[in-house]
Amino acid sequence: MPLDRQAAWTLVCEWTQSESLRKHMLAVETAMRAYARKFGADEETWGITGLLHDFDYERFPNDAHSATEEHPAHGVRHLRSLGVADEICHAVMGHAEYTQTPRDTPLATTLFAVDELCGLVTAATYVRPSRSILDLEPASVRKKMKDKGFARGVSRDDIMRGAAELGVDLDAHIAFVVEALKANATALGLAGS
């Protein structure tokens, strides 16, 4: 895999201008690194996978949910042209349910499990009076998850399916991701004012 963490971040910055989308990719990277440590997997591979999973989304948003065009297929073709490992490319394809790519590796399963949840945790942080994840309780995230009007773009079905595919209790999964993001709160812009 010729793409190290710095090269992956450079690619993200070249393709993505939105600060919030960059922060989302950093949050997913953070959660992926935490799960890699928990599972005894390669932290760099898992982190880079999380960082790159949406790098093409801004340019190729894929409103039609095509399995072969736009996000993530376009980005994966670019990653393959750079020589990025198939394991990473496969996981990136699998994080989008509409690609019908089987999530048959721990890397792919975990990426799917943390992606939407990171979005929900971030949204729950932003509506706190402190705007800080440091005082966010997992129960608050669970409560926000039940509110269908909150963060409508976040798929609750994907969050629940992700935890089930990962084989973890949903509340434990939420707590794990919240703790992972707390550890990187400043870099993620979630430390509050």
C-alpha cells in the first residue's frame, strides 16, 4: 500500500473542500483506529480506510445511488490506480449499502458500523450547550437516535445493522465510539468552546 497516512490526508484535502466532511472522515478514522486496537488489527490500515472512505463524496455525491458510478465507485477506481490495497478498496465500497458489496472482512464490517454512528455522535455534540463531546453521555446519543427529526441524514437502520454485523450490543458500540472520539476531541473540533 503506497499510500501512507500523510498521503491519504493530502488526497482527502485535494478532493474535499468541506471542513465538516473532512472532520467526518477524521472522526471515522479515529473510531477505526480505536477498533483496530481493540481487535488487534493493523491500526494504520484501518485508520487510512476510515480517513479515505468519503474522499470522493464532494465531487461525486451519487444522489442516484449507482453501484458503479460516482461515490464510492469513482473514488475506489482512483484508489486502485494509486495501488491502494484491495482490502481497503473493498471496505470503502462496502460502506455504501447501495453498492451491494459484501462486508465480509472485519475491516469492511467495522467501517460500515462506525460511519453513520460517527455522524450521529457529532450531531449530538453540536446541539449540546457546551458543544463538547467531553461531557456527552452515550445515553444522550441513544436518545437522539430515537428522535427521527434529529440529524435526518443519518441512517438509524445502518447504525443498528452495523452494530449487529459487528456482533456488538448497540449501546456498547455507541459508548465505544463516543469514548474514541473524546480521545481526539480537539482535532475533530468537538472539544467545545
